[in-house]
Amino acid sequence: MRYEFISSAAVMAANGNLSEITPWRLIIDTDEQTITVSKRNRFLIGTDEETLAFRFIRRVEINEHLIGADITIQAVGGKLTARSMAKSDCHRIKKILMEHNKKSNTKSIVFS
């Protein structure tokens, strides 16, 4: 199953980030067991994208603000961050990852 989350323009504006035309996009693909975070680059010509496999995830961190939240997914050798997301989306992302880990026979995600 594929889940897609996009940062909110209202949250971006409330937090002082005025780049509504370059929102963060986080895609969770449970079939391929990957997480992709992408954002249109500052020149608006291309997209910067990072992908990692579930088996490399070690920690999911949510940093809540007065309005909105940032989510950081730490992995072996690096991390992915999506900013200015809705708080409910961040908690749903974490829940999806935790539920997938419970169902998986191999326990591909190691949370610490």
C-alpha cells in the first residue's frame, strides 16, 4: 500500500516558511518497503529526493510546533526530514511504520 503526505501551505506560512510552491512530500510504500522524501529545489527546475529502505530505519522523531510539526526518520548512515507537516500526519506516519513492523515476520524496522 502507498501512503502520501504533503506539507501544509498554512503550516509553512505560520512557521515563517514562505515557500508554498516547494512543499515537502513524504511517500511510504509498504509493498516496496521504502520511504521517500522529496522537495522541489530552490531553482524550481527539479526535485531533490531521498529514499531509504525500512530495514535501515532506527528511530522516528516528531518535533511539534505551535502549528504543525517536523518529522525526522533516522536510519543507519543518515536521516530523512520533512518539515511543516500537519501534526496528525506525522503521528499517522509513525503509526503506519510501527504497525508495519508489528506485522512483519522479519521485524525489518528496529526502533530504539
